[in-house]
Amino acid sequence: MTAEGFLEGRRLQLARGVLLQCIMGGYPPARFYGSDDGDLALVADPVQIHRLPWSDTPRALAICDADELAGGSSSLSTRGQLKAVIARYAARGLAPVAATELEFFVFAPNTDPTQPFRPPVGLDGRREDGQSAFSVSSNNGLRPFFSEVYKCMAALGLPRDTFMHEMGVSQFEINLLHGDPLLLADQTFLFKHLLKEVALKHGLTVVCMAKPLAHTPGSSMHIHQSIVEIASGRNVFTDSNGEPTAMFRHFIGGQQAGLADFTALFAPNVNSYQRLCHPYASPNNACWSHDNRAAGLRIPASSPVARRVENRLPGADANPYLAIAASLAAGLHGIEHALEPTEAIQGEFAVPDNLALPCTLHAALERLKRSQLARELFGSEFIEGYIASKTMELTSFFDEITPWERRVLAAQA
């Protein structure tokens, strides 16, 4: 939209079906988004209008809510779903607090998708070979890129906690500061957009796939969660003696009750399960533990006032609005129904069958399809539309024959 049109308050409308557009560009049948495929109104959030600092031509981006023309948020909007979950907490006098840890890879341009990704050539003229994990000098070869990333983050008002080189080849992680879940989802979205745009300026490719390289750790989007009492600001996971509360247990119980049903929301792509089924600290389970990275639900070591629950299931490819909404909704479900968690698991452990999660997109969609809990928390229109869109993507994947199949199976009798 032109700046003049935006400032005049001209309404921007969008077909409902666009919210269910699959990643290849197609759409499920119109019955999943209203047979008329009518319009929605895109309503800009006034605190999320940003000049884009990396753009040579002055441009701005506005994060919008997708509202029905008759009023109210569209049930197909993932941002609207997150706002609805936050409102349910508020009705109980509570406010959830969240933070995301986002991992990503920085690669050289990849013009042939049949070839593996490669790390870029750094300022030293060499490609990283995987020996830079957690090194203080690990991103020196990409310093011009990261310098502009930091400047653009500051210009967009994106505060960062820590930035580090992760375990993978040319893999990095940012920790965003904890705060309001809607704000954190907006910041995570903006940061991913920023990364890709700045990378293009520097002749690089940023990849937020869950598992872009074989034999290498995948990229996660861990979600840290706590809850405060609105009136007092007190962390309700900790009592006056510094001990865990019943609400803390019930929140974990809700997470355990919802993780399997919601796996397709946390791991939305075929590639997501490459990360989960070859775990490098990427647990595909609903176990919980104190500071054990093999558990899907980890309680990080912290002071009592900072007690929180880390959901380690989502990958970097997850929609931040939907992943945060699903995680917080599961926790609130546990609080509302006083669900008790299993015993905490420590050390090396075998995952009990009842705490194992789906390990393929097909299995995850079948589980979501059967989930009454998902329909109760997100509505049938959203769940059925989501499944329809993801089923199209899965079908498209199965329409292709992979190099592995040609290499290994062609010679079989």
C-alpha cells in the first residue's frame, strides 16, 4: 500500500483463504475458509509499524490483525489465536510471560536445491568446518553481516539477550528478552524477516528450516514460559517460601496433556521431523525434568522468582504465534483442570510410551485430527483448515522421488 493510502486509513482487505495458503502456493478447498472466500480486514497494530532500515528505498512494514468484516478476529488468524489465549489468562487475573530462543543457519547462496547447503566463505577466505561452536570469535568471518543485523535490530526496537554460535556448521542462536507473548511473537517474526532480508544484501542465505543439514544439529525455537499475577506481578509458579506451587505442577500437566495433540502445530513441516527423529538435544517427548535437555519440557536452573517451563519441541520453522499460543493454551488447560504431571525424569532415561510424540508429519496430523482438545482450544474451523493445508503440503512431498530412493532402491530386485 502507498504511504498516503495507509496514512489516510484506507482499509486493506484480504481473501480469507490466504490465511490457509500452503507453502507451495495452493489452497485447500473453499469449504475450509467459507465457500464464498470473502474478505478479511487487515488492521495494523499501531505499535508494530516499522521503517525497514535495510531497505534502500524507504519502506515500512505493519504487522496486522486479520479481522472479520462484521467485527472480531478471524479464527483462521494465528495472531488472533494467540491474543485469545492471552485473554483467557487475563480473565483469571493472570498474564503469561514468554521468551523465544531462535536458531538459524547462515549459508552461501544455494541455486541448485538438489545440492546440500554450504557455509559461506568468510573474511579469512575459508568456509567454516564445524569447529566454531560457542567460540568467541566464531562469527568474525561474517562480521559485516552480523553488524548490520545488530543495527537493524536496534532500529526496529528488537532487544536481544544473548547471541552465540551454536553446534552446527555456520549455525547461530539468538535469545530474545522475555515479556508479553504477543510482543515476543511479533519480535520473533520481525527478526526472521530481518535476517533473510539483510542476508540477501550481503550475498548470503539465512535458513530457518528445522534440519537443513544431515548429521548436524537442527534448529529449534524453544519457548520459555511463566505466569504472573496481574495485580501483584508475582510469579505464580513460586510460593512465598520459594517453593514450586500447585499451579506450576498443573501447568506442566497441561503441557504434557497437549504436546502430542499439538505436535503438528510445533513441527509443521516434513523436515521438522528430521530434527525430532535425529535428536541433538531435540527431544521428541513430553517428559519433564529439572535442567535436563533430553526432556521435551525442561525446568531451567534459575532463582525461584524466575521459575519457568521451557518447551523444547518447536523448531525454527514453526509459526511463532501459533507455537506460543498452543504451548500457553496447553498450560492453561492444565491449570483449569488441575492436571497433575508425571514424576520428573533425571539422567539418562527411556521415554514411556504414553509420553512419546508423533515422529512424522502424517502421524502428527492424524493425532491433531482426532484431538477434541485442539478443537476446544482453537475452534474446529482453524484446526480443520490447518490440517487441510498441511495435508496438501504432505501430498506434494510424496509426489516427488528423493535422491535417496533413486540411489538406494533402484538396484533392488
